[in-house]
Amino acid sequence: MLKSMIMTTCRLSLVVAIVCGVIVSLPVGAQEDAKPAKKPAQGVAQPFNLPDSIKLTDEQTKKLEELKKEATPKLEAAVKKVEDVLTKDQKKARKTASDTAKAAGKKGKELKDAVTEALKLSDEQKESMAKAEKELTDLQKATREQVVAMLTDEQKANLPTPGKKKAKAK
């Protein structure tokens, strides 16, 4: 009888240990399966960016979200066209050149020129890239105009003027 009770206790302990092990591993497995939220490409998010000083009404926020839903797939497709011009090696070279140029303090046109030079694009790629970048730029501009059209005159006055950045407070 004692032997039977010991065996039952051992089995029960084993079952409890297995259940605890499964319960503990479930959240870890769920975390591994969940993909981190991917940050949208710069070309996709850019038209929607507004300074913190502009506070949107609930209605404006709703309209902006609707516009994002509508425009994001188009912007993503345009960004993909730009990306598809480059080979895998050129994409790696672009990343390396960009990191190096940024570390050297290059910005804006100087940064873009350094990266473009490192890509060593063929004439056909240059033509395709120019066409794809123009399409992306036109789409960004049209989307930005729709975003700005949602704003009040007071909110529009708080938008930064293109080409001039305000000095950041330190």
C-alpha cells in the first residue's frame, strides 16, 4: 500500500512538473513567433510626419488614418520599385557607404552623392532609378499635399518650411 501511494505521488509530481514546464514555455514560444513591428520605410512614412507642435482633432486623426490605409500600399510599391533596381551586392554596398558617409558627418546631397558613387550603377540602372525615384517623389508630394489639406490654417502655420530646419533645442 505504501509503495502504491509513493508511485501515485511520483506520477502526480511528474504530471505537475510537465504541466508547469509547458505553461512556462508557452509565453516564450509566443514571443518567438511574434514578429516585431517593422518600421515603415522612410519613403512610406515621410508624407505623414507632422511636428509634435501640431495637435490633430479626432476627426483629423481619423482622416489621416484613412489616408494612410489608402496611400501606404502605393508608397510601398513605389519604394519597392526603387529597391528592385539594385542587386543584393549593391544594397550591401549602399548600406556600407551610407554608414561610412554618416560617420564622416555627411548629410543631404553630399551623403546621397557618396552613396550613389559607391553603387556603381549601370546606365540602364541609372535610368530605371531616376524613373522610380521620380515616381516615388511625385507620390510622396501628392500624399503630403493631401495631409496638409486636412490641416487648419493655424496648424499649417506650424509646419516647417522646406529647406530650412529649425535649430534643435539642446
